[in-house]
Amino acid sequence: MNEKEISPFNFEKKRIWLALLPALVIVSFVWLVFLLNYSGLFGDRFSQWGIRPGDINGLKGIIFSPFIHTTFSHLLSNTLPLIILIWFLFYFYSNIATFVFITLWLLSGIITWLIGRGATHVGASGLVFAILFFLFFSGLFRKHIPLVAVSLIVAFIYGSTVWSIFPVTELVDPSISWEGHLSGAVSGLFLAIIFRKQGPQKPPIVWDEEEGEEENDDLKI
């Protein structure tokens, strides 16, 4: 068997690229939808696929709204966070990542539909906040140093955006869906609690019995 294929370095390298793949696929679809919308090929109908709170017809936005962005700056502001956070999720929580990702997507959209203002809510910001809060609290709950480090990195990079989950955001910029951000934050925290016993865990401490016996032999009273 080829040693190169089974070396730890190559295995981790493969895991890194596999974890990055879902992020690139999702972001590629987001950009494709934006370019189609920007081209005007389908008229101004894309916005109708956003979340319209309290409207039965607006329920479809729970699935489709993360793909829809109104401006280029709106799209850019979500592109890098989506890539990094989805990448982290699928790398560090690989065995539960798919289910968690889908659940965060749907749950954040459902909550937005329930609490949102009477407007059309679009964009992937709610999903970004959902993954952000899941990663942050999951690392803290597990108390495992590598995962806590991920929590701190996420907090350092995106902590300054947390203010936008509060209603005061509407006074600063009415176009920002603080409801979507808050829905994502609540979803991320909720799933971090639900899945705290699943996925990667802090390794148990194993004591070497022989070392323990030697230490006891050296102990004088």
C-alpha cells in the first residue's frame, strides 16, 4: 500500500478540502442566483422568493431566501462569512454537520417568518448568524481546547456584528433584517445546546495505573 495515501498529513489535507466543498457549492449557487437576478433575465421576480412573515405564500422563502441578495455589497458581506463558517462547521463537526446545517437553515427561516416585520426578508445573514452562534457555543459547551479555540477565532472575527441582532438596528439601518439575524442567533444557540453531547467531545482523562503506583510507593508519611 502506498504510504503517501495513508499518512496523517494527507488524510487531514483531504478532510480540509472535503469540508471546504459544501461551502464553495453553496456560495456558488448564491452568486449564480445574484447574477441571474442582476441580469434581469427573469425580471424582478426573485424578491418574491424571500421570507414574507405571516404570509403563507412567504413560507417558500424559508428555503430560498438565503440565495437572494439585493445588492452587490449585500452579497459580498455574506460571501466570506459563509465560506469560512460552513468550512469550520463541516471540518470540526463533520459527523453532525449536514443535519445541523440543514436544521439551522430551516429553523432560522421559520423563526424569521414568525417574528419578522411586514416586509420581504432576503439574504444569507440569518444562516451566517446561525452557524456563527452554533460554532461559538458548541466549542464552549464541549470545553475541548481545539473547539474552544475555534469559538474564540469566530468571536474575534465576527463578534463586532452581534449588535445587529437587536431591534435598535432598525433605527440605524431599516434595510437590515435584525429579525433574521436574531432568528439565526437563537437557532445556533438552541442547536448548540441540543447537540452538545454529539459530535466531537473532550477526550476523557486516562490515568496510567503503573505511574500512579510508582508515585504511591515514593510517598512517605
